[in-house]
Amino acid sequence: MKRRGAHRDAERDRERLRLLVDQMPGVLWTVDRNLKFTSSVGAALPGLSLKPNQVVGMSLFQYFQTDDPEVVSIAAHARALQGEETSFEFSWENRTFECHVEPFRDPQGEIAGAIGVAFDVTHSKRAEVALKHSEIKYRSLFEDSKDAIYVSSSDGSILEFNQSMLALLGYSESELKQLSAESLYADAADRRRFQDAIEREGSVQDYEVKLVAKNGAVMDCLLSSTVQIDENGRAIGYQGIIRDITRRKHAEEVLRKEKEFSDAVIGSMPGLFYLFDRAGRFIRWNRNLERVTGYSSREVLALRPLDFFEGEDRHLIQEAIQRVFEQGQSTAEADLVAKDGTRTPYFFSGTLIQLDGNPCVVGTAIDVVERRRLEQQLRQSQKMEAVGQLAGGLAHDFNNVLTVVLANSEHLMNELGPQDPRRDELQDIKEAAQRAASLTRQLLAFSRKQVLQPRVLNLNEVVLSLEKMLQRLIGEDVELLTMLEPSLWAVEADPGQIEQIVMNLAVNARDAMPSGGKLSIETGNADLDVVFAETHYPIVPGRYVMLVMCDTGVGMDPHTRARIFEPFFTTKQVGKGTGLGLSTVYGIVKQSGGYIWVYSEQALGSTFKIYLPRVDKEVQPLDVPAEIATQPSLARTGTVLLVEDERSVRALARRILEGSGYTVLEASDAAEAIGISDQYPGGIDLLFTDVVMPEISGPELAQRLMPLRPETRVLYTSGYTDHVVLREAVLGSGAEFLQKPFTPDELVQKVRDVLNPA
């Protein structure tokens, strides 16, 4: 809104300036280097039977109907193109004009043309002629002249003056006679300098001073005066003409401000601004073009637009320029090549305009480096999200399979004697299934679909609790340093997952320092502002707790650094890692609402910075592992209504529960479970149900049974980790939950805990 308001104000200012120039009692014009008119304005144009800008495009030779370059007016403009200022008079259409011509320059200081101003001095000239011929004519001209004419003594007394003098200064005849000439000057020093000049030279012509009228108005005036000599040759006073040039000065000021405004607008434009003709010659450009490309203004004048591009981009820009001249407008995106070879992507736009009757292209270019970076980050984020979705789906299916494999292998091992040779084979199956379950948990962490148990933490406590373990993990040849902020803010996260982050990063750091080094762990409070967020997409400004892990290892090249969070990407030897360590860290951080940033260069080590949102809650102390005490044996009796749509998992769970002493009522879906409940005459102690099932979900089944069997407790299980039903109806309500895959011991222990709460 402010920019539009400023734009409207600027438009109004320019309109006022143009109005003042149009009403100036004279003529103002400009010509280009070919002596062709590019503008003509002023209130005196009608006196020459001309309209504003009527002569634009016409040369001076055509206007004055001559081929002679020595004609005064033409020669004056030619000298202006050489850098000279010239004042002269000329007669045209029976009128005499006083002219001033000077060069005007482009933003680079090069002469781009000439500007002239002329005022009709016909009456003044006639007055001067009349003065020479007769006193009567002189007096008549003296009184009738529109210019102020005066005669003064050497001491400054005003002896004679005409009506124009009175009109100019606003005094009455008697008032003016009482004044000294010095009192009419805005600066008395101007009067003394005027006297020195006229006494030294005998006369002055167009001496510029500021005079003050009776009402206090300060006027710009030109004095043309000569010394009066008596019969003895002594100077007795001065006589001269005062011409008010306030309007002319104002017009010149308007012209100057208009040019300054135009230069300022173009110079302050963000990005690049350019104007070139059909031949590709640059007419105007802003300073940014020189700054970005490294070319000087003189060098830019010698270049063409296509000179800033290479290869396919050059053809792209050439076609875009052609479209502008054919269709009036065009855009293109290409790399601008600087003088030193640096390439910067820009979005170019151009519009066709007519300048002095010639088609030209005016346009701008916007740096799109940041946009390309954000697009690249978005593509990377989308790729990671797609891989995460795939990983989450695979993990869900594996959970059901691994539940059967783990539970059956453990069950068979328990039935075999200690010396049975088949135990080793079952142990291999069990360990393989456990490794698969571990990989599944890592996939879930990466895909941000694992079940978290967040609590309010102080990260310092997590680091301190791991310090001894970390030192053993990284080895004696790696020095472990901790720098912990004493007044650290709190975060809300799963302490086990934060421990996994620290451990995974520590292992990676150890592997990056095969010959030893230093690993430092730092915590701190970070108030991230908008400037930081803009350069660290997609971080949102706010208050965060920072966890930093820095090593002095081998570091990473840009290619490796760009892929480190991808699952299964690893630089380690075959068999040395799964490639899920850093992807697991990435998933935990993202699922915890935080951000992770890595800084690394080859041979300079790596730094991982993790930002977790600050919370204004009281920190909960970490759980301290207690010694395992012998618990009294609890009865394993009761009736369990088992509802599971996966046949193999259902059969396994039934076998485990029945083997532990429970009575099991088995159903393959919710409808069957409702029928069993309606027909079963005894009590049902526990409803053990899958969360996600066809038609009726586990939570919906529980809602239907609870009013009929309020004594029945509920235990949910699922291979999903981020299903909407699981999030909202189970985890959100704090209900009892057993995550697949589970072992027989885990199932029996969880059922016992639910039926026999502490």
C-alpha cells in the first residue's frame, strides 16, 4: 500500500512539473546528438504558430530551412554537443528571442543531447534601439517596457525607474525613491560584487542576482547595466535593465528535478533495468547492471544484449527479443554471464515502446537464485516425503509378518530342550527377525510414523545421562567435549528418540575420525529471526533449543552432503552400515517438530545443528532405571475376546494366550466379535483387538461393547503407526496399546499389566 501511495505522489509531482514547464512564458526544447528535436514546450509556442512538441523529430536544419551549419542557432547547439554553454539572440517570425543552450548528459556523464530555453526579448530590443535614436522614443520605451529599467547614482540612490520596475518590486513610486539599491538585494554582498564588476569592466551583461520585493518574495533576476559617465569622464551612476528570470529558473529547476527523479527511480530499482533500440544499442540502464556484470558504463555502451549470454540461453534471449518486437511483450529465464564468467539466473521481461518514433525495448530482470534454491529444496522435500510414505507402508506390512516370525521362533525355542541342535537354527531365525524389526523401526522413524511418547525435557539431562556411554562408544582416541547452556529452555520430545539422535550422530562422527579427533556436544537457546529463516528454508522464525554435534573428521563433499538423509544412502563399506542412521535422525527431528541443518566441508569436519521448538512447561525428570525386583506371581486367568483380521497373527495370539492360561474367544472381525459377545454367557475380562479393520474399527467395536460389558478392559494392537484411527481414537485417548511386532513374552506381560494394574 505504501509503495502504491508513493507512486501516486510521484505521478502527481511529475504532473505539476510538466504543468509548470508548459506554462513557462518562453520556449524550452531538447535535441538529440543528431540535432533532432526531442521535445518543445512553453507558453510562447503559440506566438510562433506552434503547438507543444509539434517539431519533435524535425532537425534544426529543417526547422530553420537551411543547410548552413554556421547559422548561429545551429552552431550553438553543435557547441553544446561538445560540452559548451552558449547564449545568443536570434530573430524569427519578426520576433527576437534570447536563447541559452547547454549540453545534457546521461547517467554515465556522457553528452546525450542539448537543452535550450528561449524568451521573447523583442520588446527589450526595440527599447534599446529607441534609446539610441531619440530621447522621446527612449522615454516611451522606458515607460512601456515590460522589463524593469532603472537609473541609479553611484551611492545607490534610485533616480529613475519605469512602471515595470514598480510592478516587479511592488513598491509605489515614492517608496522606491526612498530606498537604496543595496536594500533591494537579498544578499548585500551581491551588490558589492556587482559594483566591482561594472566598475572594472564598464558594463555587465546578464549578471544574476537575487532581489527582494516589498512582500518579501525573493526573485531571480538578470542585471544588464552600464556605467554613466559625465562630461569630465567621471562615473556618476548606473543605468540598466532588470529581467525577472524566476519562472525560467523554476523551469530549469523543474527540468533538473525531473531528470534527478528519473535517474533516482531507475537507479533504485531492484534487479536490472535496461532500454535498448532495435539495433541492440543500450540507451539507458541502472547501476545494478554494471554491478552485476562487472562492465563499466563505457563498456556497456559498446555491448549488445546478446553479449551477456552464452549457449542455449543466447538463443532463448534472441527469440524473446524477437517476440517483443513482434508481439509487444515477452519474458524469458536465463543465466546472465558477467565479465568474470560468473553465471546468475534472472527472469527477464521486456515491453515494446516508441521513443522518438523508434521502437525500443524497455525491461527489467529479477534475480531468481533464491527461487531456484527453494524449488530444489521443495523437490528434495517431496522426494523425501515420497520415500517416507513408501517406507511407512512397507513397515506396516512387515510388522504383521515379523510378529508371526518372532513369536513362533521364540515359542518353538521354549519347547525345545537346551541341548536340542535345532535351537541354534531357531536362534538365527529369531535374530534375523529382530534385525528386521530394528530396520522397520528405523524406517518408521525416517517416515515420521513411529509412536512417540513425548515429555517435557531438558536436553542437558539427556546429554549428561549418555556421557559415559558415549565415551565408550567413540573410543579413547576421540576426545569428547560438552558445552551445555546452564539456563537451557525446555522442549517436548521423546527422550528415547533424542538419545537415539545423539547415539547415531556420535557413531557417524566416530567413523569419520578413524585416526582420532574431537567430538563436541553443545546446547543453547536460539531465537531465530526472519533473516535467518529466509536463508534456512523451511525453518519458521521463533524460539528454539539448539543441539549441536561437531566433529573434526574427514567431512563431506557437496554431493554427499545433499544425500545424507536419504534412507539406505551410505558412504561406508558394505556390511558396515544400513544407511538408515542419519535418515532415522532426520525423521525423529521432523516428527518432533524440529529442524536439522548440516555444515560440512572435506577435511574440515562436520557440524549437525538440531533446532527443537521451545515449550513453556515444567521439565519432567528423566526416568531412573530401578533394580529389577522379584515380583509376586500374578494369576494368568481370565477370558480374552481376541479380534484380529490377519489370520496368522490371530492364530499366533490365541496360541500364546491359551498357553499362558487364558480362555480365548476368537473373532476375525468386529461383526463376529459382537455376535460372540451377545451369545457368550460368561464374563469377558479383556477385549484384545486390532485397531484398523474392515468396516468397523477396533475403537468403534469397543464403544459398542462397553455399555453391555462395562467390566471388560481393552487392549489395542496395530501394525500401523500413523493411521488416523490410531492417532485420534487410541493414542490420543491414552488407551492401552501394544505395537506390532511383539513377542510372546511382551504379549503376555502386556495382558497381565492391563488385567492387573498396579
